[in-house]
Amino acid sequence: MSTAEAKESPFQTVKVLEGGMDQRGSIEARAESTCGPARIGSGLEMAAQAASGPRQPEPAPLGEAAFHGLAGRIVHRIEPHSEADPAAILVQLLIAFGNLVGRGPHFRVEESEHFGNEFCAIVGRSAKARKGTSFNRVVGLLAMADPEWQRDCHAHGLVSGEGIIHAVRDDAPGKKEGEIIPGVRDKRLLLVEEELGGVLSVAGRKDNSLTAVLRSCWDSKDLRTLAKNSHERATAPHISLIGHITLDELKAKLRGHELSNGFANRFLWIYARRSQLLPDGGNLRTSELHGEGEALRAAAATARTFSEIRRTPDAAELWREKYAQLSKERRGIVGDVTSRMEAHAVRLALIYALLDGSAVVGVAHLWAALAVCDYALRSAEHCFGGLSLDARAIHAALSARVGEWVTRTEISTGIFKGHKAAEQIDTALHELETAALAEHRTEATSGAPRELWRAAKKGN
């Protein structure tokens, strides 16, 4: 790929909807055309009508600049033999390799050290997006590069922060004097959750420490919790996370506080679609990728000899040129989930350099990282820029009563006939308020305050 082609691919097609404001007119028009003068008591039939409108357009495919070096060669070798999205294969390969290398090579930004540990969520339109297939291709290949990592450093079934700490725990004093309970020597851990929706449900439980610990994992901080029954700690962990989820499940289960507390923005949100139909399956076996596996093994061995990684002068100049665009403030939900894009670009460029066996980040590595970030931004726009089914149903009903305040009870019973959990309604209402499509106030009563909602006025 020429330099000119590379320079045209990243950040040329990013158009982030800021807070959903660009969609307000079409949503309101759709509500009027499908619901007419429908009142809030028209129930689930109205909700189904409101949910039938178009979603955000799917993002254009991942730019070719992202398929740089060894990772790109591997993906292009697999691609003809798989129904999985090349973007999903590539990003999971990058994250898995960054974990396999371990905590050693890093890029310093002021006082923060960025290692090769990353989080991503592969978001599919449905279960047919071949999310699991994309990961199976990656893990089989990396097992050839480091069998011990594949055997000992994988986990799934996230339940609590304490469980993560236990998986990479330090030595601890025993009950007897001088007794030491051995901890875990290898602090690498790749968490793979093929049902990320279940993890989000668990994380939403009261007093669950999961998201707080995961934030510290991404930050590469030492881990411990204040739970009275847990005294374990883990120093210098190297933890990465790959999650799979469908689009509607994501919208239903990612709570408002997870969007705003820095949990969601530690993920690269990668939209995946089925790339092709292979009725008889692919005919490329992992054993046929022995050369690629050996190349990964050699790259990892070289990477472990590195410490601090720096940019070449040309890469530093490119970084300064693109930094403002990466750092652009984006309002609304899309802004909440993409506000660490500069840090993601740093870590991805580091991983690309390590795959090349390079102790410096060059221009090609940075262009590749920018291309992935570009796709993650466009994926976030698609996944979070539109409204969920529940939010669309509520907004259609509120729009049919312009200017009127509606109680929370009316929303629950009138729209959903009492069939939606309070947490699901909370999420949908937060989505509407963040997108500046609804507003609320509380009203004093002789008992508990009453919560009232209405469609936001145009121009607010």
C-alpha cells in the first residue's frame, strides 16, 4: 500500500453524531407517521411500530492500512476460508498478541505507561455475525506461538472483581507462622467472554466490583478490593479482554453509569458482520499456518527483550498532526464510549511495532493503529448513535404527547404493559436524555417524589 493510499484511509469517513441531535427530526417524523395521534396507553403495538424505523448505517469496512505487517498477512491468509469479519479477526489477533507478549515493552505518555493489554467488544447485528468463529481462528494460531499461554492464561465466566484478582494473585501469608500460600507467577490473563451481555448483567448488580476492577486492569494498576472477605492482591497484572455481544443486547444491558464512569471507553467497539457464505465451511486448517505461528513466536520472543518504546521522528510528526482529531470532544453516548481514543491508538501502534519486531513505532505502525481507531469510531457511531428499541418506543410515545409530562408509572404500564424491568427503562431513559431527546423533573408528593418525563423541545 502506498503512502498516499494510507494517508487517505484513516479518519476520512468519520462523522460522529453528537448526542443524537442530527436524528431528532427523522425520529419525530417517524413517530408521527407510524403512531399518528396515538396516546401513551396504546401499549406494545405502538412500541413495535416505533421500533420499526431504520438504524444508523453500517460502517464502511476497515481500511486497508490496518492490515499492516504480520497481522495483516495472517488475516488475508484466513479471510477466504472464513465467514468471520476480517476486522474482527484482526482486532482480536492484535489484542491476543499484546497479551501473549506480556508486561514489558511499553510506551510512556507523561507518567503513564501503556502496555500491550487492550479491551475490545465485537458487536454483531445478530448471532449470525460469526463472532466466535473469528476468535477461534486467532487462539488456535497463537497456541502454536506460545502453548503455555494458551493453556494457562485464558479465562472466562466473569462474575466479580475478586475473581479476576484471584486469577493473577500474589503470594499470601498462610495461617501458620512463616507459611506462604503460592500465588500465580504468570500475570498474563486474556479474558474472553463470548456472552458479554451476561457479564454486563452481573456487573449491574449492587456492590459488584467487576467494572471497577476491570478499569484498573486496563490501566495496568495493582489490583485489590476493599471487600471484607477478600484480602488477595495482584501486583503488575497484564490483563486483556475480548467480549462478544449482539447490538440489541448491548443497548439493553450497558447501563448509564457504565457509559459515564470510564468503563465503556476502555473498549474498542468493533462492529462485525458475516463476510461471506461458506456452506461447506473453510478448508484452511490451523496446522497449515505453521509458518505464521512460528513468525508470531519469534516476534513475541523479540518483543520481550524490549522495554520503553518510542516513535520515530516521522511517526512523532504524524502523531502531532492527527492528535487533535483523535482528541476531539464528542457529545452524547458516542462521546462517552470513545473518549480514550488517543490511548487506544498508542497501544495499538505499540502492538503493530512489536509484531514487526521493532523497538520503535514507525509511520506504518501508526497509520495502521489510526485505521483501527477510525473503524472503532465508526462502529461506535453505528452501535451507539442510534436509539435502542426501548428508547425508540418511549420517544415515539412522548412525542405523541408534545409538551406533556408523563409519569414513570405511565411509561412502564402504558408503553410496556409492565413487562420491562426498571433497569431496562432506566437505560432507555438515560439514552434519550443523553441524546437530548427527552428531559425529566421530579415532583414532590406526600410520599416518594414523582418522576416525570417529556420529549425535549426542539432547539434545546
